[in-house]
Amino acid sequence: MTIDEIAAAANVARGTFFNYFESKEAVVVTYGPHEAEVQRSLIATSVHIPLRGQ
């Protein structure tokens, strides 16, 4: 995936991408323990919506 593709998917300009990240690799490094804990917390407090047939 290219930076142009990432920027397009986020509906931002390529230059805007670089306002937040130094490189494509920095996007992955930015997701760290704090973000993982926030995500776990959101999942733990979310309402379970059963799938059809369950």
C-alpha cells in the first residue's frame, strides 16, 4: 500500500499525511500499548449484538 492510497482512504491530501506521520512505517509504530488498551476497553464495554441465528 502506498502513502497515496492511505491518504485517499483517509480522504486527506498526501501532505496532510506527513503532518501526522514521518513515514508509512510510522503509522504502525504509532499504534502502541496505550492504543491497544483503549481498544480493549472499548471492546469490553461494547454491547453484544448477536448475529442472525445465534
